[in-house]
Amino acid sequence: MRDFTYVIGSTDDFDSVESLKEYFLSGDNGDRNFSFFPVRLSEECKIEGYKNVEEIAAMIGRGEAMSDGWCLDDTVSILLEG
């Protein structure tokens, strides 16, 4: 199994993907506007139209974020593994 985390944050609080990543990895879950969504997939997971497990995990994480009220406008996001 491979564990991923899709992290998304508002550009009001994060000026880059790197600042979002650093904030998330710091463990400081203070007052910034962000969310994260864990995704666990087997290495054998295949879906037609996707090249690899990372692409599938990103789409699942993005879908979870959109279902939670996020949109792609004015946000930065990243898929982290581990």
C-alpha cells in the first residue's frame, strides 16, 4: 500500500505550493485556511486514462477536496507521499 496526502490551501494564506507544504509538514494547524485528505492505494491500482498511482491519488484527493467545498480558483495544492 502507498499512502498519500492531498493538501490544499487558500492563496490568501499561502503564496506558493512550497509554503503550503512547509506549513503542513510543520504540524502547525493554526489559523491558516487549508485542508488535507489522506489517500491509500495499492501499487497495483490501475484506472484507464491514468499513468500511475500518483495520478490516481491526486485525482481522488482533489475530488475529496471539491466535495468538501474547495475549488481550484485561488488555491494551491500538492500531493505528498508518506
